[in-house]
Amino acid sequence: MSEFLKIAHRGYSHILPENTIPAFLKAAECGADMIEFDVHLTKDGHAVVIHDNDVDRTSNGSGNVKDLTLRELKKFDFNFLKIHGLGILSIPTLEEVIDAVPDNVLLNIELKNCPHKYYGIEEIVITILKKKNSLNRAIISSFDHFALEKAKELANDVKTGMLYEGGWIFFQDEVRHLGAYSIHPAIDTIDIDQLKWAREHGLRVFPWVAKSTKEIIFLKHNNIADGVMVNDLTLFNNI
């Protein structure tokens, strides 16, 4: 694993449909140390990997994830980029992603819990990670910090990542309260002093999303991050 982690945001989403198995496999093939992806719950309580609350943008279907069963969702084609040769891509379950991604690649699992509140999503995800013996290679992240607290209650040893954007007046208090393993700030609104403080206090720092090599070099050379999320992994070339 590289010292400064290459994190594939929704898989290799620059060239393949985001949050799909091919995007995850391509990211691993191209040297990603960690893959970031998003989890929602279906109407019948399955953890599925998709960013949006609905399937309209990324599939040929329509409707909110929370209102559709897994069987209904599996009928839609998520090859929304219409890439020749990929064929029909179904929405992946969390279990399918864990099985597909090589064991040496870390999993950054974002719980999507807003505006739709998925009651029990923390327990479902933790249960799956334990069943798959993958708790130790996962970070559970979320903008919903109550979800991070719940995850820690369910599995004290789970790594949690505090997602946020914008300035936090009580940043240090929030980090201490959550007992987070890492912080995941929006790269456009990072506070350098806060990132330095976090690293000095043993937290990992994984900003999102770098769109240029210049941004990656800034983070790495100023020693204020442990890795960064990108859509395009070639941004790490020659750094």
C-alpha cells in the first residue's frame, strides 16, 4: 500500500459508470489503495451501492431506492454511460462489492442517510461487514454524524470517517465526540490548521475530490492529508 493513498471516488468513475462492479475492478487494477462508494437501503432492507436517492440519473429506470425492492432495482441497467462491451450493469449489493474488490483494497463506505432516513442502515452494514470478515478493511463514513455514533455503538472497533464541508466552529469538539478514525473534508473548503491538528492527534485525513494533479501535490507536499479521493486515477501519475 502506498504511503499517500490513492482513493477511487465511486470507483474509477472518470471512465466507467460510477458505483458499478466494473468501475471498482478497474480502480483496483489501476492501483487504487481504497475505493469509496455509497450505500442506500432498498424497500425490503437490502444494502445497495448507489450515490443518488433515486435511480433516474444513473440507470434506465425511475424512482427512489427506498421505494423499490432489490428485485425491482436489479431489472434496471446502470450502464448509463452506454459504454460498448460492458453490456447491462445491475445495481450492486454491498455483499457483491465486498466479494468483487480484492482483499488488499480498503473500503470507504458512505452511509447515505439524508434526506431519506434509513432506520437500521448502520446495523445492516455492520452485520454484512462482520459476515464477510471485512470490518478491519472498512471505514464507515457519513455526513450523518449520528449514524457514525450508532456504528461505533454496534462495533466499537469499526473505523468511522467524519464527512463534512464548510467551516466547523466546534471542529475539535465534534472530532473528539465522535471518536473518529478519519476526517473527510470537501477539498474546496479545507481549513489547513484543522487538518494539521487532526493529523497531530492521530486522525487520518482523506479529502474529496481532487480534480487536478496540482491539488494532490499541494495536499501531499504540505503534509496535511493521508490520501485523497479522485474520479481520475491518472492524476496520481508522476507524483
